[in-house]
Amino acid sequence: MSEDRNIYLRTVALAEALDLAKGAVDRAAILGVETVPAHEAAGRVTAAPVFARYSSPTFHAAAMDGIAVRAATTFAARAGRPLALRRGADYEPVNTGQPLPPGMDAVIMVEHVEQVDADTACIEAPAFPWSHVRRIGEDIVATELLLPRNHRLSPYDVGALLAAGIWEVAVRERVRIHCIPSGDEVLDFRDRPAPAPGEAVESNSQVLVSLAKGWTWGVEVVAGPPVADEPEALAAAVEAALDAGAHIVVLGAGSSAGSRDFSRAVFERVGRVLAHGIRVMPGKPTIVGAARGRLLVGAPGYPVSAVVCYEDVVAPLAAWLAHTVAPERPRARVRLARRTPSRLGLEERVRLAVGRVGGELSGAPLGRGAGMITTLTRAQAVLRIPENLEGREAGEVVEVDLLGAPSDVERVLMHVGSHDNTLDRIADRLMGLETPLVLVSAHVGSMGGLAALAQGTALFAGCHLFDPATGDFNFPFLERHLPGVDVTVINLAIRHQGLIVAPSNPKSIRGVADLARADVRFVNRQRGAGTRILLDHHLALAHIDPSAVRGYGDEEVTHMGVAVNVKTGAADCGLGILSAAAALELGFVPMARERYDLIIPAAALADARVAALLGIVRSPDFQAEIRAMGGYETTLTGRVMAPGMGLADG
């Protein structure tokens, strides 16, 4: 096989790719019918109409506890003029669900009956014919249509089937999906491997397996171990899956344009390619094909791209094969916390952290790399940006797909601002509350947090901005960027900032002056981050131009991101907090102590979520926990700050 790269000759819209797939197979020919016990049929799709065998109820039944009567004999009863009824002649006692005695056509509730003695009952109001009676066939009438064909059976339908005397039901065969992970560099998770550089643990197939368990129309997914990047081996694996009866074969991680991406060639060998490339980002490299009247899908290797392929291509095709449709996600309107650009010509999917701020939902875009699986675990919603737009603006209200129940976002605390490792500890403690709360963070730096507060899209912001002119933290910036906004500033911790270096500091980096050395590679924080502002302050004091720092333009959005760069040798040092260096067993050159505060709009202080947050921050055991992390002082933790306090106990 040559090393030529694949070429995307023509990308198609998602809907077109699905239509091409549907037009290439005869679903009636490949998906059979089977009979299953009615009590096990929830989630299956009926293959034929279902007609009731029995009526429900099968007899006239009492709907209340009381006495059964002939309504016509009770019409003389009046308030103050009770009518006496004789047991056996005028009435019979009945309980709810019992058959109505012959000749009786109404039930009087026991609360409206005065039992004079064992054989005499008095009433002061007449009964009307068929009152408090469930008549024969009130719910179901024998021989009538109970459920139509292609109906996805719910747990409630199971009850209706059994009540109507249906013990077995004909349903569509389960859609069988066979997932084949591929790649020389991917390791089988079953072996519990420790990946070396250039290797990765295969997980995409198990995401598909787990997703399919939540699909409510009857799907079976088989996922085997990874197959090497060899065309013959991959083709053999696809052929074996088809031989085993798979309706959809998903070949993972070989659909892109690399010289070692063989999915297209394999599909052309065993069948035909219908579309290579969809106009959706992430997910663009997806392939749709057909072989032997079955469907082939080539899924991208990056996790987020793979999920888009699974959810937007595999799921709707599997539902279509089963003669049903995949349920739509609940939708909500959300105000964007920051500008979200997009590429023209591609429908882009952006995952959002979403929570209620004030009277509306706020959404903060998460990282957009196709390989960032944590954006899947942290997101509450997905924003779809149409291919004819260049993005969405900060503060714009947009419609999003929620990834959970609408009530889930009401438990979210939306943090936008600077990153700190203690936020992870707070997030864990919030989830440990009797009513769990979810902390979501958009790491956009201290200045980004203030901007979010200004537009009302953050519940609170983490901030550690130092003002050299006053020697104070945060308040000078609040005056400039949040004029007239009533906020409360509460300290989270005093933390130690410095240069994170490799263990034993092999390059003998002692201070900011060393950043100008040609043999030192630096990694920076993003613009607007308080750490970057601190760096610029120290560079100015040392009379070092930022352009003289090798790597000044290389940015990370978290302290742990900086530490990982140093850990892996991608950089020799970076400015960050001591706890990040300690977490990865790195060296640390102290530079400054700073105050990391929580900026909370005054109106949010009455919010129960904020009260829970502050309760954790002020608890002695939490403060002991963050001190144990290293690099934190808690002398001010939980205190309300005032201008001019700096690092001192005011």
C-alpha cells in the first residue's frame, strides 16, 4: 500500500450522508422479526400491529370502597331526609376492584354512607347511573388496536400488553453494531496497559458501547480488541463482522487523511464508499459506506469527533433500521459567556458548561480540540453553530441541546475566571453534599472572569490580579472593569507563585532573568490570566522585553497545563503555583505570594448554591486539606476582603 494520503473530494451535509446510507440498504431485508415475552419487551419496536385479546376491565368493577346500588332506587335521598337501604335487596358492600353485583349500576362511597346496623345503610344523596364504576372495556376493548406497528415499547406498554392478554409480541430484531478499533499506537484497555510516548489506551469503542446502552430502541454492540493498521487485517475484521450478522460495522480511527488511515480503502475493498467527509466539526472525517446490503461507518479517532459520529450518524441510522427515530435532546436558551468563533462552511458543535445565573442560563464554551475528552465529561450542553455563520457573540442568547435533564443545570455553580487547583477539591466536596451540586469552571483567566461578571454570565469568578501601583489585589481592577457593580470579595487562599522547573532544576533557573536565556524554553499562561499579568510585571522590573523570552507566545489555560509541559520536556519552565508543581513532583523557584479571591455578585449571596460553596470554603477541614496540598496559606480564607488589605489580616 502506498503512503499516499486520502483526499476529501467532496464533503456532504450530515442529512445528505444519512440519506445516502438509507438509500443504499433495504432495511426490511436485513432486519428480521422475532417474538419475545411481553414482560421483557420494553425498549423493543413492534413489527406488527397488536390487537387486544381481553377487555380491561373484563367486568363492571367498583372504583371505590362503599356500597353497590341500583341508582334508580336512590333518587329519593335528600340532605336531612335520609333514605334507608336494605342489604341484599337495595345494596351490597363492595371494595375497590371487586365485580359489581348483578343488577347494580352504581357505587356510593363509604364516606357517604351511615351504617345503621349490619343490614341497614342510610344515604342523604342519590347516586347516578355508573358513578364510581369502571365499566367493561373502559380502558381496553377486546379486538381493538392496542399498539400500532413500529411503536417503541415503553414500560407502560408492557402493562397494557399484559392487561390485554398479550403474552408474547412480535418485535423488530435488535440492530447489531460491530465496532472495530484500529491503530498501531492504541492499546487494549483490557490489558490495563501503561502507554509509552506515542501510544494511547483505546477507549472510543467503549464510549459507543456505553452510549448504545442508553439508546431505547434495542441495540446490541460488540467491540473487540484493536486491529493493527494493516489493510488486509482491517478488511478481514470487517468481513468477519459482516459474516457474524452485523447490521452496522463501525471502523474506528482510520477515517482521516493520514497516510496510515486505511478505512476508506478498506471500505472500497469490501463494498463501496457513499460519502467521505461530513460538514460537521468535530466529526468531519466520518465515512459512510455499504457492503453486502449492510452499513459501514468510518469513525474519526479523536474522542470528540468519534462521539459526534456515534451520536449524529450511527445512532440515527441504527434507529432508522429499527423503524423508529432517535429521541431528541431537551433544548434550552442560554446566554453565552464569551465570543465563540466558527468556520464558515462547517456546522460546528461546541460543548458548553451551563448553569443558572440570576434569572437565566449561562453557557461558557469549553475547549474545542477534537481530542479533549474532558470537554465531554464536563459539558452540560452542545451549541450547534450553522455552517453559514462565523460564530456567536458574547452575551448572545442561543438555543442549545442539553446533555441531561433540564433540572440538572439548576444544580450547577458557574465559575468563570482564573484556574486554581483548590477548585477541584471544592467540586468534589459539593458533590458530596446531601443534595449534590456541580461546580463547572471556564478557565479564561482573571480578566475573563471579570468580563463574565460584567455581562451577568458567571455566578462567581476566581481572581488574583495584582496592582503594582497600590500593592493591592483585585479591587483596583474591580473599580476599572466592574464600575457600579455590587460585589463581595471573599478570599479563597493566599498562594505561592513561582517558576515551575524540572526535578533538580537541571538548567539552574533561579529567577525571571533566566527567562531571557537562549537555552531556556518557557510556557506562558493565556492573555488576561492573572499569572501572565504577574509575569509581565516581573519582566518589566527586570527590564526584559517579552520578545526576548523563548516561548512567551506558547499558552496554557491552567497551572496544571503549564506543569505538564515542564513534566514532559516541552518546556524548561513556566510560571505557576506551587501546588501544581508538587502534584507532578517538579521543582519550584518561588517568586511571589498572591491573594486568590472569589468575586461574587452581592445578589448571588442569597443563592443556596453560593451558601453551600462558602460553607465549604470556611470549614476548618477544607482549609486543612488545601494547606496539605502545599503552596497555600489560609490565614484569610473565607474572610470578606476590603480595599487595601493586600496580604495582611486587616
